[in-house]
Amino acid sequence: MGFLKGFLDGIYLGFGLVFGIIWIFIKLIPWWIWTIFVLVIFLSWVGFLPFSVKDIISFLLPRRRYYSRTNRANTYIDENGYERFSDSDKLVSRWKAEKKLGRKLYPEEVVHHKNEDKLDNRASNLEVLPDQEEHDEIHGYDNDEDDDDDDDLY
């Protein structure tokens, strides 16, 4: 009954509904927990503790995070900067593209990262191209072997 009285007193005294709800939380949580909470926030604010008030708030109110469907513990980054599965050495981008298309990729097909970030393997960022030549055209590579424009440099 004391909680309800405090709530109604908070509203009656003109503090409004918000202060009535705050009054209930103050009464429900023991004083020593409030003391520790305020002390930790103060010590982190002045820089005495290695974490900030923002860290405390994000710990108390965790956000929903995006987790990759591939287990990062089972992958590694190869020498070219692409993510591969540890057990099969298969490119994660090719695996994701196969899942997106619902079929296996042909050996000549190339997976292109639209934003050119080799580690961004979201399905929306992957595009399957029929061959390496078309992939080179997208990146602007010139495949002409007999290009003699280098003679002008000497």
C-alpha cells in the first residue's frame, strides 16, 4: 500500500506521472543498490573507472545486434583478403551466393562484392557474374595484352 500511496502522492503533488513511476522504482530498489549505482556512474564520469557512463547504459539496455549466419570462429581471412571456411577453404562469398540463388555456382562464375568490401558477405552485397572478363569490366581492368601505350612513357 505504501508504493501506491507514494505513486498517488507524486501525482497529487503535481510532479506528474513520470515522477510517480520514478518514485515506485526508488522504493522498489534498496538504498544500497542506488548508492553503488550512483557511485559507479560518478567514478566512471570523472575517469576513475576504465568504462564510461555510455558503457554502463549500453550494458543495462543492450541493443539488438546483427550476427552473421556464418560462425566467425570457423572462418579465416586468406592472403587476398577474402573470408574462407577453415574446414573446406571455400569462399564465404561463394557459399552465400549459392544460398541466395538456391543452386551451386559453376566454376567459371565469379562473385562480385558491389561495395568492393571483400569482407562484406551480405547477400544484398553479392552479385554473381558469368565469367572473370565481365568482372574485370566492372572494375575497369584492361585485359589487352598487346597494349603498346607504354611506349609513350620513354
